[in-house]
Amino acid sequence: MKKLMLIGMVIALSGCSVFEKLVYRIDVPQGNYLEQRDVNQLRVGMTKEQVAYVLGVPVAENVFANDTWYYVFNMEAGKGSDYRRSVTLTFEDGKLATYEGDFDRPENFDTPLDQ
């Protein structure tokens, strides 16, 4: 009887991988969710406060170089493929100077707001 129960438990536990596709797995989003329409609002010369208003406060700031802001978004998909986007903004004298990232560069980025 013990051998039969042991064999049954081994078969049952090995079958768990068969049900993996039936198990619901949640998406786990982390970081700053951005869309292209948000990034399109960026302009050279914007202050840090203006950028924070448009994109929100960055999820990661470099303590040693606080003139560089990193916006990172990572989605660990329960089903399907993972998704990762990032944007790096650099400020000079408190004004937005450069943009690098996974989104398209804003068309009007080089046009300051005051013009």
C-alpha cells in the first residue's frame, strides 16, 4: 500500500508541469510606465519640475550625478514575452539638455517651450 501511495504521489507531482499552461500568472509591472505621447511633450530647456510634471518623478536617480534621470519600465508578463522600456534624460544647469531612450525622439525636442 505504501509503494502504491508513493508511486501515486510521484505521478501526481510530475504531472504539475502539465497544468502549467492552465495556471493564471499575473503581469508584474515595475517602474515608470510611459507612452510615446508622454515623451513627445519633452522639449530642450525644460526645468526638472516641468519634466517631473510631464513624465512623473523618475524611478531611479543617480546619487552622484543628479543631473541624469532614468525612467525604467519593466513588465514581467505572466503569459507572453516580457517588456522593457527606458528613457535617460540629462540636465545641464537645471535645464533638460539631452534625451536617449527606447521611444522615438520627440519631433519638437530641439524647439524650446518659450518659442
